[in-house]
Amino acid sequence: MFRKFALISAAILAISNSVSAADIVDLNLDETIQRALENNRAIKRSIASRESAYWALRQARRQSGPTLSWSTTANAVGGSYYPNDTYHHRLFSNTATITYPIYSGNALKEGRVYARYGLNSADMALENSLQTIRLTATNYYYNVLRCRNQIEVDEENVRTLQEYLRNVNAQFKAGTVAKADVLATEVRLANARQSLVTAQNDYDVAVATLSSYLLLPADTIIRAQDQLTYQPYDLSLQNCTAFALENRPDVAAADYGIKQAESNVRSAKAGHRPTVNAVATKGLNGKSPFSDSYSDSWTAGISANWNIFDNGVTNAQINSAKAALAAAEEDAAEVREQVQLEVQSAYLTLHAAEKNIATTQVAIASAEEDFKIAQLRYAAGVGTNLDVMDASDKLTQAKNNYYTALYTYNTAKAELNKAMGMPVSIDVVRYVAAESEGKSAADAREDAAINSKYSEVPEIEETAPTVTIDLSDATPISDEAPLSNDTPVSE
């Protein structure tokens, strides 16, 4: 009996610990972005790609240095031609060779150039990933704010309809209104409660989505500390576009792609030129069937190779490289066109939402006044219940439109910042300038770093654990439970 009681107590304790284990995290927008930049898997993939490009450059550089190779052979020989001594039926040979490239027709040089631009392009890809992650985290955070505002609007609508239903019931008991008005109001209140439950579920999903993106535990409760606000954006479309074409990392990456393709063309042309290597060998032969002593030898000299005729292989490689260069130039032009489209789209959306903010603010004031008038007319017996319901719906819709306009404006501003290439870790213009001066990728990163944190070359860190989102414990609000002003939004 005691053992059974102990097991039950342990189970209850485990359940209570799992319930209380949920962390509550208060986050503002800046903290949300910082967490995303520290934990997101896309960044780790970009860092790994950059490290791969770094080692490709190291490999290209090593190919210009000397190489040492060693070969050894051990053979058994036999037959009537050889002596009958078993020891003499074995033949050993060892050869060491040192090769140093003297001239490769610029193939090795262009290999280094190609790999160098590949590393520069990887730096731009990493910066682009950081900017994309900042945008995604911002949009997820703003969606939490939008859903929270939707809950506030629906809660207010339910409270208003509850109060109005009490007044209608009182008038029905007094015999001044029909039963149909009571039933219509109850239906409208039920619909409002249903909308509130949907809004609360949308909020929970938005929080879970943000939590997952930040690689937080699945049961983490995020409480957003900001509000959707309106802050004017004064830049013109022309200025935004010009800034984007200079600062977008994918534009710079496309330019580095062209430089890689140009290097590849020059490398292919090296096939028409000779290659010259310095070669030194050292040989050591073991005892043979013809000798009881060891013998050694060495050679040193120059080896030259010129492919006079290769059946058009080199010309085909050159033409292929030129075609790849043309494709890279088209890709770069397409990237620039896409950048201009993204800037224009975000800019127009931003200003359309800005106009809607002003319009919906006026609409809310008008709808509030109309709702008050409809209630007074109904109480005086000169208006209908339908007039009050319509006025209530219009007021709720006006508030929803206002918060939607605020949400659209803020997300459009975030999209515009991304479209313009607002930096996260490095200033693209400074990086390109440093690289064009001949500085290494690491030195260019240091010159272009936004702050000291990003001046160092990023390294691969331990992979974060996978988390699973569990929304099975969502509990809808009871239809009979009255709402008060201190009702929590959602947890």
C-alpha cells in the first residue's frame, strides 16, 4: 500500500513539475531579433558554406607549392633465368619525388582568384542570411502583436454585447421589446465569442511559431513587450532604390559570381599554354637477383608539357566558360531587377498602409459615435435592434482595419529595410571597397564590421537541439464565463 501511494505521489509530482517547467520569456523586438541571429539554423548553414569556401581557397593556394610523393614496390620473381637462391627471388624499389610548379599558363593563379571570389561571395551570402532571418523574426514578432490586438478587439466586442444583452433582457421583461430582439442579440454574442476563441488560438499559434523559430522549448510562453505603432518613413523611392543597389549583399554576390566566371574563362585559356614543373627524384632499390647490394640514384631537372593538339577539348572548355560568364551576367542583371521590384513593392505597400492608418482612425471615431446613437435610438423606441447590431459590427470592423493597417505598415517597413539591404553584421560597401584594394576576406570583414562582435570570422558552433511544438493543451473560453478588463490575453 505504501509503495502504491509513493508511486502515485511521484507521478503527481512529475506532472506538476512538467506544468511549472514552462518558461515565461519577456521579449521586445530587438531581443527577438538577437535571439534569432544567435540560434537560427540558416545562419549555421551559411557559416558552414563560408568555411567550405575558405578551405577551397586554402586548397587552391596549396596547389602552387611543392608536393612530395613516395612510392614503393615489392615484387616476387622467379623462373629458370634467375638464381635458385630464395632470397634473390624478391625485388624491392622505393622512389621519392618532389614536384614544384614553375609555370601553369596562369591556371593555378586563376584557381586562386576563383576561390578567393568564392569566399567573398560566401561572406555576402552569410550577410544576406542574417538580413533574411532578421526580417522573418520581425514578421513573426509583429504577427504576435497583431493577434494580441485582435484578441483585445474581440474581448471588447464581447463585453459590449454582454452589457447590451442585459439591457435588452431588461426591456423585454418590461414589455417594451420583442423576444426576437433578445434572440438576435444572443446569436450575435455567440458569434462574437466564437471569434474571440479563434483569435486566442491564432495568438497561441503565433507565439508557438515565434518560439520555434527562436529554437526555444516548445512550452515556452513569450510575452511581447512592444505595441504596433506608427513612425513616419521619410525616404523617397529613388533614394531607397539607389541605396539597395549599392548595399544589397546578393547584388555584391552576383558581381563576385561574374568575377568568378571571368576567372574561369582565363583558366580555360591556359589549356593552350605549356606547363613547366621542377622535378627531383630519389630512388633506392633493394637487393635483386643480379646483385647482393643495394643501389640508389637521383635525378633533378625540369619537366615541360604542351598539349599541341587535344581534338578541340580546350576550345570547348573556353566556349563553355564564356557561356557560363554570359549566364552569370544575366543572373546579376536579374538580381538588380528583382531588387528594384522588391524595393518598389515594399515602398508602395508601406505608403498605402500609411494612408489606411489615418483613414481607419477617422472611421473608428465615426463608428463609435454611430454605435452610441444607435443604442440611444433603440432605447427611445425609435430605432431597431438591427441598427444596433450593424453599428456594433462596423465599430469592430473599423478597429480591426486600424490594427491591420498598423501591422501592414510595420511589416512593410521591415520588408523595405530588407529590400534595401540594411546591414546586420557587415557594411557591404565598405567590404567591397576593402576587397577591391586587395585585402583578404578576413581583413575586409574586419574593416566592414558593424561592431566588434562581427569583426571576427564566424565559426561553426554546436548544432541546437530539435524542439517539438505541442498545442494540445489549448483551452477555449467558456461561453458562460463573463469577461473582465483584467482577463489575460493568452498564456
